[in-house]
Amino acid sequence: MRILDAVKTVLPSGKKEPVEYYDLSTIWSGSENTADKIPLADYPRPQFRRKSWICLNGEWKFAVTDTRERPAAADGTITVPFSPEAARSGAGIHLQPKQYLWYYRNVTLSAPVQGNRLLLHFGAVDERCSVWWNGRLVGSHQGGYLPFSFDITPYLREGANSLWVRVQDDSDTSCHACGKQALNPGGMFYTAQSGIWQTVWMEWVPGERIEAVRFTPLFDEKKIRIEVSLTSPLRLEIHFPQNGVCTCSCVLPRDFSLNKETGLCTAVREIVLSDFHPWSPEDPWLYPVWLSTQTDLVQSYFAMRKYSVGPDEEGIPRLMLNNRPYFFNAVLDQGYWPETLYTPPCDEAIVYDLNLAKKLGFNTVRKHIKIEPLRWYYHCDQMGLVVWQDMVNGGGRPFLPFACWLPTLLPAVTTRVRDSHYHLFRRAGKGNRERWLEQLDEMIAHLYNCPCIGMWIPFNEGWGQFDAKETALRVKEADPTRPVDHASGWFDQGGGDIRSVHNYFRKLKVPVSLYKKGKESRAYVISEYGGLTCPVPGHLFCSKSYGYRTCKTTEAFEKKFNALMKQIRALEKKGLSGAVYTQLSDIEEEINGLVTYDRKVEKLHKKSG
């Protein structure tokens, strides 16, 4: 173990020097790329697409108040969907826990078609919000990472309509899920953001319509199970177009089941695929599918792939892709940007990051304690990148001496700590545990149709962890088609499909003896390693840096990185099923990325491995 590196990293420095901050931005936020453009104007939900939609991104009015009363005047303008803390928003404010952030704009509408409904969609608003249309409250929502919608048809009028949104966000001062946001950022915690941070949009839909679809690949049977929910028992047709030509179609009979809670009608059909074509990172084949009724048309897609755990030829449990052992060479991605924080600057920026991961030899991305806009997953589906998806941690800011320093210095201790000691994990409140579980269920339902999702990770390093073994069973009940890493890093409770270890300071290894003796039936994954620090002058966020084992030049960085890759590949032969390198990009003080925070300097020049 590199004990000095570990001690220097986990123990706070007594030396406090003034920190100098620098202006950083990516190439996608230059004036030539943003002038007179509506930001992020691409269709926000590629997995369930209709033609009739209206993007509400762009310039809104905003105000900040200390009370719940609507402000008499605006403080200025804000560019949606960038949070007010992000430079690109133009607002220049940092919302505090006891403040209220108000958004306002007018929406001009023509007379609606008889029988149609208008839905107002929010990709994500951090963290609690209420929405008014023409002065009438249409609804509220809590949770900063998931989408929500309101039917605003009863409140419409022809011509000008007013839209108000009021937001509150406690950031890391409360127990709600907030990821690595911090009001006092530093080290591995980053600038807190609030408010609207994903696309706001509307769509006209028929009153009798397709409400939802769920695709489940039955890989071994070469079938796709399609579950469709509709507002009425309509005649539904399913088409499989290729190159604009319908190669196959079928009709769902009206043998619907009625969900009494939602009032929706659901039909299920299993369809044999005569042109069976598996999806993989090497061959990301997608099947386009159109769902239509007499009044509605939805375009979507699915893929045929199977994620599982099974024994290899030597009986060692392995992660499998399409029934074969597959090594998941992964990179950690936290999805931060210098000028836009949580929100990608544009679609091209998303594609750049994912292309970089593939170019460097990675086939998997671990999306770290953040839920991205759906377009991010769409590009992973298209490009062929598996995603190991974290749930966003809650319970308040982790108590670092317990959650990070102790496991780093004495990892054996953590296997003996039970996560039913809720106070140790900042999870004493039953209500916040229940709300977090509800949001976990919502995340799984929200991302279920994304072929790229290859694993669910409910907890990371004990941050807000509780009842992880039982939570893994809950996840498997919601989605039996994907493995679960129930406790990434440490505080292993013996559940899930993965034995998951974070290792930054010790020799990388696989506990071969456990598998030879049959004591471990889960696949072994090093779910975080690396973290090599490499500062690139002129591309730093500030004068202070955080990371492990500093490399003074990109040449030294590349040499150490390649040495780590060589170790990882050697461990694959001994039973390692996957590994996650930390991390894709620098973020604020944390400069252990493979590319600088502004995405202008790539620190590696060769493919990994």
C-alpha cells in the first residue's frame, strides 16, 4: 500500500492558502456557437418520440425572494436550461437554502385542435418546484434528477399565456438526493447548482393516446416483449422499419388489462425476431419501432442484448454480455462542465465525451451519482457504450472520517459494519429513506428502455447507504434483466451480483482463493481505481488541486496510466470481470481526468490497454 499517498489524500491539510480561480469554458460555449440559438433544442426524449413538440429553452425572466410570495418585478434574465449558478445561464447567482428562485415567461399559443391535450414537460428541476399556468397552480414536484409533466389543457387560452415556476433547493444541507453538490465545494465535492437544468418543452397529444411503452429483450428466445399502456383500449399497430421501409408489422388485439390505479389499459405482445441481431459495444445494432393508433404515432427503438452473471470455463463467476464472459473496461464519468455545471453545453459536447471514452479503449461508462438527460443515454445506445448507472446519493453530506478515511486506511473493517446502523450512514429518518427508495424505483422505470444500461448501482461508498442487501432485491424485482452492484466500494453487505471494491492505494488484485473455495458467487469488479493527477497549466479551474499521485507531465501521466491498464488486463485472466478508471474529465479542483475540465487538452494520446 502507498500509505503516504493515502494519508495525504484522506487527512485534511492544516495549511490554508488563498485560492485563485480561473475562467474556463469549453469550445461549445463560444459566442459563435451560442449567438441567436435556442440551447439544447434537440428532441429531449428519443426513446419515445412524437412530431408535435415545442421547445421552451431560451431566455426567461427570474427573481430571487426570501418569501413564498410572487415577486413584483424580475431581477434579470436567465437562459434555460442552465442553472443560475452556471456562467452560461447569465444569472450570476447562487441560490441559498432559504431562498426562492422564480422563473417567468410568456408562451403564445394558437387555438388547440379539438380533442387534443397539451403536456408541459420538465427534464429535471433541482430540487422542489411548483408550477403556475395563467395564474393557476397546475402542480408541484420534488426530486432534482427525474422528469415530470403536467396536463395544462384546462388552463390554456389562445394567444399569450403566462408560465411561472418557483424553486427551492437545500443542496447539501438536507437529506434529499443531491450527489456531489456542495455549498462550500472543494476536493471531490463541486459547485452546488439549482433550478431548471434540463430541457423544458411541450407537446400536443391526442386525448386517446399511447401513454408508455416498455421493451424487454428475451435474448435466449430471440423475442422482444412489448408492453404498451394506452389511455383507452385502442387498436394498436407495431411496425419495424429499416431504412424507411416497414419490414415487419403486427396488430395488438384489444385484450387489454386495466390498471385501476392509473386508469390505463395495458397490452403485452412477444414478437419473434426473424432477423435477430445482438447489440454490443462492438456492434451497437438498434431496432427502430413505430407504435401507432388511429390518433397517435410514437417512434422508439430497442436492442437485443443480455446482461447476466455466470461461470466461465473454470467456474469463476463472470459478468456476461449476450451469454459470453465480457470484460467491462469502464471509465468514471460525473458529467460536469465548467460553464454549465450539470447541463451539457450542447449535444455535440455529449458526443465528444462519449467518443473520447471509446477512442481511449473503454467500452463502458460508470455514470457516477447523477442521472443524465435522456439524450445522453440515446448516444450511448447508438455509439455502443455500456452504462453502469449510479443512483444519486441522499442522506446529507457524507461523514468523511467514517465513509472515506476509515475504509481507505483499514478496508477490512468495513466488511463488518452493518448498514442497519442508520445514524452512521446519515440515514436516521425513515421518511427520507422511503422517499429515496421511491426515487430509485422512478429512475429504474425512467431508464429501463435504454439498451446501454448494463448495471444498477444504488449505493456508493456508504454515502447515505441503508439496507443495501434488501435494496438489491428491490432493484431485481423492478428489473430482473440487469445485474446489481448493491454497495460500490465498501460496506459490502453480501448482496447483489457483484463483489465491488474501490482501490486507489493498494496493489490491484483479485481474491482468487475465495473463488477456488466456492465462498464467493458474485462477479469481482474493481469499481474505482486510478485517480492519477495531472495538472495542465492554462486549463485549470483554480490554483488548488485534488487527486492521487501527481504526474508533472502528460508523458509521465500516460506512462503510469498504461502501467495500470497492463495490471488490469493481467487481472482479467485471474477472474476480474470489470474495472472503472477514475475519471473521464477533470472537475473543478479534482484534476485526475483523462481530459481537462474545458475538454481542450487530452492527456492520453494512445488507446488504453
